[in-house]
Amino acid sequence: MRINKYLAECGIASRRACDKLIGEGRVKVNGRAASLGEDVSERDVVTVDGAQVERKPVHRYFLMNKPKGYVCTVKDDKDRKTVMQLLPEGAGRVFPVGRLDFDTEGMLIFTDDGDLAFRLTHPKNEISKTYLVKIEGSIGDAELNRLRAGVELDGKLTNKSRIKVVATDKKFTKLHITVTEGRNRQVRRMFEAVGKHIVFLKRIKIGEMPLGSLERGKVRKLTQEEIFYLTNL
Ligand code: URA
């Protein structure tokens, strides 16, 4: 395997950043300075700044653009369609990281890496998630500011959120909202709290990582850069 890919898979840095480390002479293979583009195998001893690089267990990571009409569980007791049915054959024992409602679309990560799943979903880490929201009618500054400041759900204020209106027409308003919690039906309930009904909801970003152009219902593997980004969020 190419040395930069190997280092990235061991969690050292992104491939490009690993090339830089190699260029700076900080990477050694069996005691001699590594060169860009060389191949290494399991038998080689690779060090960065003198510390031996350890191969982590290989995990799997996928990104799905979830369509509405699917539940985010491994098995549904009401026999509805589950997101697991959209995974490619041979995806392995991966599970969805966090949840999207039955009616919500968009970015959903699957992995068998329990550490990453825990980090991305633990409330104390306040990982931001951005949603495209479509509501009926318009929304005023007073409501927007209430949503930004935090609204009360289940007796507790939501964290501050970032919101911007991205499009309006006679019937609908589209907005982007970024929240840092994952409470049950949080975005829908936040808008209900200011008297607005969501007719379309799609997660479009986790941290700064966008869903991009993945088609609705499709799944792809995460790139090394994306895995590195998420594991270091
Ligand atoms: N907020 C919601 O209301 N629903 C989701 O699926 C995700 C965030």
C-alpha cells in the first residue's frame, strides 16, 4: 500500500498532510527516510518522529443520502422499510450513527467504528449538524431570533443555533439551520415552538463535511480524508 494511504489509515493525518511529513523527512521505513509514493507492507516498521505507527483495526464507513419513508433502526417492529435495506451487499455489521426521522432526508453515516459513533453523537461534543428546512409561508426576524437564542423543548432550552433564510417565494421559505444537539425531532419541534410547520427536512452537513451530490437513496464509502476529518472533529 502507498505509504501516504497507510499513514492516513493509521490515523496519522490526511494523505496530503502525510506527504508533507514524508517530504520533511519525519517518516522512516525500517530505519531509513521514507520517500514519497513508496509502498509499504505489514512487515515494515514505519515511524513518524521516531514513534512507531500502529495499524488500527480496519473499520468500514459509509455515507447515505437517506430518502424519506425509511426508519433509522436495524429492525422495525412495525415492519416499515429500514435504512439497512439501502446498504450495499457485503457492507458488513455497520450501523447508523445517530438518527433521522422517518420523514427526514439526507446525510447519514454508517460504521462499525463504535468510538467514532460515540464521539459524533455524545451531547458533550456538540458536533454541529446543518439542515435544509422548508416551511410553509414566511418567517419574521422575531421568530428567527428566538430560534437562534434557543427555544424551550421538554423544559430545557436548546443550544444557540445558526439560521439563515436561503430562498423565499409566495408559498414557502427555505432556511439553513445549524444545531449542536441531537434531541428527538429537534429541528421540527424547534420550528413548531415558534409556530412554523416544516414540510421538508434534509440534513446537508455534519461539522463542515457536506453531503454533496450523492443521489437520494444512494450509498458510498467515505474517503480517507472524510474519515480523518470526522475522527478528528
Ligand atoms: N431534527 C428533526 O426534527 N428531525 C431529524 O430527523 C433530525 C433533526
